[in-house]
Amino acid sequence: MAERLRGRGRVSSDASRVEASNHPDQKQRFFGLIPIWVQIVVPLLLIISAVLNVIALIPGVPFLEISAFLNYGGLSGEYSILHVVHLLWEHKLYPLVVLVVGFSVLFPPVKIALASVCLLRPMRQSGRERMLSVLGHLGRWSLLDVYVSLLLLFVLSKQGVVGVEAKYGLYCFLGAIILSMSAGMILHELSRRTVPDSRIVGDHVRPLISYAGWQGVVATLLALGAIAAIHRAFDYPLFQVNNIGFVSNTWSLRGGIEFLFQSDLMVFAMIMFLFLVLAPIAVMVALLIALFIPQPHRWRRRGYLISRYIAEWCMLDVFALAMVLYLSEQKNFVKLDIKEGIWFLFGSVLIFTLAINWAEHVMYRAIRRREDTALKKVTSPLSRKQSE
């Protein structure tokens, strides 16, 4: 009996997906179109994310605890998102207050609510996919305060008179954001799959660079430049501690990640390495592969989608903004001297952003040209036969 029920469930789910693909503009309740395991996993991810987010935002829940000898420099105390917002407000840094409150306080619960709406409410496929795409691109900015906390961790570590410790609020907030981003990515991919790709293309084709022309050359140079800039930002020193009574430690991304590993903060070390270094380079490599290696249409489309999902986890821009945020309020903490690596960091953000947007435009036009060529090859024999 159980097997028959499961079989009926699979059949009805498949039938719903077929109906959705045949009528993509009709409003559909997405929950009935997805596999059973997704019906269990995604709501569970969203619920856990909501609980962790509530815990992290409770007043008094600390992200960091700073202990200073005889309260040196007035640094001792517990620091949370609300504390950072208070400091920014005191110094009239209102644009940064809007950024922190918007992305780290308001957006996470809004994203969970909107993802639940996409899952449970009847929506048109196009509208649901647009909403999930926007949520995916904005989701990484919620980690802004996490990176500010990690910068504080670097700056105040290895000091004789000051100690700093990551507290459970930071872990809760990080877990909440990653779980909600994962749930959104799963929903976005399944939403995309409800409408099959029906474009007419050939199977094995020439590399896209042959259809892209000079625009493909520019895309290639931007991708290589982004990889070089990320490498320099990873190795070169970003800043040096410059405060009376503090050890003048110099920090780079490499040094900070190694420090986190050595301090048994492996979760944060992996977050920094994956999201600031590996993910951006992987996207640029995927772009070069798509341009220069001949692939069947299905593989090319799959690689393009994978690179887009990875791009949602690229957080160089978030870390750069966290750096700006710290520098704007360093009077409350420890003063820093900017080193050459910071310019490579900002440069890598700029070049990476240009490369992503330019490649989106170039690949779209190249694919359209390739499709037009394939369509002409299909239709020209038919037209000759009709004329005969």
C-alpha cells in the first residue's frame, strides 16, 4: 500500500511538472511541483534559518567579546549587530546605518518570508523565477556584519593587552544566512527546471569565442585580469595596525585565513577562503571554459547555470564594503594604515563585476549568433526542397 501511495505521489508530481511546462504563464503552487525530498528539506532549512536568525538578533546576544587589560582604550565589552548600528548612528554615518540595518537586520527575515511565498503561494513561473533570482543575488550582502566581525578579530588578535573571542551569536547568524541562501538556490534551480529549454541549436559546435569577436577578447582579458587581481589581493598586505600600545601587525587575506585556521576557527577560515578566493576564481575559469572549449548546448547551458549559482556566493564586494565600514568607525576600535593590498581588493571587485556583466552580454549574443547559424543550416535544405 505504501509503495502504491508513493508511486501515485510520483505520478501526480510528474504530471504537475508536465502541466507547468506546458502552461508556464499560469499561476501554479510550486510546492506541488517539486519532489518530496525538496518538500521536506527546503521548509526545514527555512525554519532553522529563521530560528537562528531570531537568536542572533536578540538584544544582548554577542557576536564578539573583547576583553582588554584595565579596559584599555575602552574596548572591553560584547559586540553585536545592534552595537555596531549604535556606533554608526552616534557618528552620523547614516548611509552605513541603512546598509547594515537593511542587509543584516531586515533582509534575512524578509528573504525567508519571500522564499516561503515562492514555495507555498500560487505564482506564475516567470515571476517566481525573477523573485528567486533577486533574492539569490542580494542574499550574500547579509554577511556584511560577519565580515566586519572577522576584521575586528584580525585587528585585535595577537595583542598583549587585548583579547577577542567569537561568540555563539556570530555562528547563529552565519548559519542562518547560509541555510537561507542554500534553500533559495535549490528553489531557483527547481523553478528553472519546470520549463524545458526549447531553443533550436546544433549539438557539437565551435567555441563561443568564434561567435563573440572582439567582445569575446575583451571578456577574456577581463577574466584574466580579475584572476590576477584576486591573487594579488590574496597575497599582498591589506592593512597594518597603527595604534599606540598595540603591536603593529600586518594582515593580508592569506594571513587572516591562516590565522583563523590556527585559532581553531575553521568555519570562518573556510567561509573566507571559499567565498573570497575560490568562488570568484572558479567563476572566471568557468567563463573562460565556456568561451574557448567546444561543448554541446546542454553542457554549455549547465555550466552557465552552475557559474551563475557560484557567483551568488562570491563575496569580494561584501568584504570590501565591510572594510570601508570598519575604516569609517575605526575611532571606536583600532586605527589602521592602508597597504597596497587594499587597492588590489577594490580593483578585483571592480574588474570581477565588469567581467561578470560583460560576459553575460557577450555570451548571450554569441549564443544567439550560434543559434541563428544552426537554424540556417536546418532550414536551408528544407527551403531548397520546397523550391524543387
